[in-house]
Amino acid sequence: MICKFNILAGTSVFSLNEITNMWTTVLVLTICLILHMSYGAPPAEEIKYMPGLHKQPYWKQYSGYLNATGTKQLHYWFVQSANKPSEDPLVLWMNGGPGCSSDLGLLSEHGPFRIGKDGASVSYNPHAWNNVANMMYLEAPAGVGFSYSQDKNYTTDDDQVALDNHMALKNFFLKFPEYAKNDFYITGESYGGIYVPTLSARVVDDTAINFKGFVVGNGLSDDEMNSDSLVYFAYYHGLIGDSLWSGLSKYCCQGNMTRCAFSQSRGKEECGKALSPVTEIVYGSGLNEYNLYGTCEGGNGIYFDEETNKVAFTHQKWQMKNNPYVSQKMKFIQDFTNVEDHLRLTPPCLNYSNVVKYLNTAEVRKQLHIPDMVQKWDICSAVVGMGYKRLYSSMDKQYHKVLLAKKKVMVYNGDVDMACNFLGDEWFVESLNQKLVTERKAWHYTPEGTTSTQVAGFVKQFENLALVTVRGAGHMVPTDKPQPALIMITNYLQDKPFQ
């Protein structure tokens, strides 16, 4: 149905026919608004067929583009709730990097689908978060995944990304006005620890959005706390010995190891020398920094990717480019004049070649409505990652702003992640000085197929703020522990206690 109407002003006297026409116009306008509110989802962006999936879903899903600032077009993938889409909350998810795709969260973490090892077959994820929420996955910034900018300018920073994501979000509600009344939450992981609070600090002032709170998983919340806590994590997980620990105590902490500020002492020559082996052990010895007890697929460090004919370099190491150990490994990169042609950013120790293959299949791109001129999909964008300017070293102001508005926040961590470890985020949450409601305690779940209750992790509850750990999970909690992860997000969204 196409509705067109004109409003003529400046007439002081109306004939009966004119009044009738006016009322007809009002009636048509009202019907159009009702229809738009009821059937606002853009039919041209609906995913009609999911290649590789034996049985198509009964709930709807959409893929298309949202307008950001300038010529930026951000790709979204929206999956309706499998429960009650008209009533269930709307949850935005963003992966981190910076420069990595949120489609990875959809296809390998908590989305409704799992891609087979062959890169062609698709199965359902029984622990998908769309069991309890409408999930919207946004690929940001422009240049990441299928998102793009017509001017090809992919240099950006924290504030610009927050602005672009806010504009894209408003465009989403124009396309899907029927979800404007639903409770809305912003979630993400890793560098989402920056994306999520900075966007939330903007959205909390936008009265047109029914914003209720945000969730950060294994997030980078404070640079110094994350770095300092990693040294403690390494020592108490048996990665460094007593002799090295004694040197750290002597040269970096003046003998006080209660809470040593290693970051502030790194500039001292002796402390820097003492810290260098710690960095090499954690990031250069072949350990999986995303899951200490997981294998490191593909080995560690820099390697040549024959499939893409590019040098593969983990994005975690790029973010550590000022570290002496890492900078030595990166000298050759400076010779590259065209990063896009020579360098590929990848998550360390993880193999997502099946997802890369699937999303670059012609039929999949067609079903997702991806224009031919858009770049091939990859896990992370070297162009975006290397051109990204960080503006914040801590998210304390953004957290305080959202908490002051009485919105609910959850910070969760897999407890064997070294990239953004649980201790650093615990220190950060404690530093916010929120009112304590419940002391740290275990929370539980019953593994499927069993009747025995197991410890899922630990939780500490503050006013409007929950600090949660997931036992045995790494950086990508929903991948490692899908059932506890679903229970965790359900508890948060539905205000259920962690028991």
C-alpha cells in the first residue's frame, strides 16, 4: 500500500466537499501509520532462505544497511525472537577489535546458527540468545565485514564510532518502528568494552529510544587495570615462576605486591626488563590468550595466509604495538604501502575459516542482500584496525553516567581469558564505588542430560550493577559455555536471581 497526501494551508473557509476530503486524508494517514507500525519491517531486506540450512526458521530474520554519518553504510543482521518478538526485548550486539565483525558473534557465539567445518552446512544453536530476545548484530565501524563507506575513508575513533552507531540505531527504528516500544539493551565483548559504554552514554540521553541498560562481556574497561591484573593472572595461573615474580616485586612494586601499578612503573628500565618476559610468555609463547587452557589453532604470531595471499597478524598484537616485544615483530609491516592488499588482521589462536568461506559464498551474499561492489567478508579489517584512534583509557565516566540514570548494567567474564581478564574487570567494577547488595557467591546450572547441579561461576551484585564470572570460559563465553551463557543473559534481561 502506497500512501501519498498533501496538506494545503491558508484556507479559512471550507466547503462540505473539502471537509470530506480532509477527513478522508486524515483517515488514510491514520491507516498508513497503523499499518507502518504493525508491518514496519522492510520486506526487501528479509532473509527468505538460509543457504546450507536443512529446515528454514519459523521466525523472521533481516539483513541490510543502516545509514550512519556521511556516506557510511553499516550492515545489520536482525533475528527475531523465537519466543514473543512483539514483547521480548531488543538486544544490540557488537564484537570488538577494534575492527572485527559482529557476524562472528552471530555465527559462532550466541546467534541461532552454527556453520559447519565445511563452510557450507548450517545447523541450529539450541542456546541462541534469540530464545529470549530479538537480536540485532551490527558490523561497525564502516569497513568491517560487509559495512562500507562510499568515500572509502575508514579512519575513525571512539567518539565517531559511537556517533555512527547511534545514527544507525535510529535508522533501524525507522525501518522497524514496531520494536520502538520494546525494552532495548546494548551488549558486546572485548573492545565492545569501549563501544558499548560510549554508545550507551549517548543513547541514555535519547528519549526516543527505550534504553534499559547495557552488558559488557570480557571487555576492555580500563587499560591500566587490565594490564596490571594480567601479571597477577599469569603468576597465579603458573605461567611465571617465583624468581621472575621476585624481580617484578623488587623493580616494579618496591616490595609491595598487594596491588602493584606495573603500568606506571614500566618506563623504569629495570621494571621494563622484568616485565618483558611476562609479555613474551603470555603473548609470544604459543598460549591461547583467549582461553588459557584451549589449543592455539594455526600456531601463534605472524604467518602467511595462503588462502588470501596476505600476512596474517593478530589484532591483539596490533593493539600492543607500543610494547617492545611486539614492536620487534612488526617492523616489516611499515614497508607495506597498501595495507588492504598485504595485511590480514585475525583473532589469535582461533580458526574461523569456515565462517569466512560461508559468508563469501555468492548465494549467501545474495540472500543477505550484499551489493556486488562491497568487499569480501573477513573476521577483522586491517584497514580499520590500523587506522583506528583510541580516545579513552578508562570507561569510568560512561559507566557512572548510565548508572546515575538508574539503568541496569552487567559485566561478565570468562575466567580463563587473558586478553581481557576477569580480575581487571573486577578491579574496574569495584572502583565505581556502587552500593553493594550481595557479596560474591557462586551461581549454578544443571548441565543438559544430567540431574546434578554444577557451579557456573561467581556473581557479586551492586545496585543496578552485576559482576559475573563464567567458570572455565574464555574470551568468547557463549562459545565455550553456551548453556550458562544463555542462563546468564536470561537472568539479566528478566531480572532473575543468580542462584
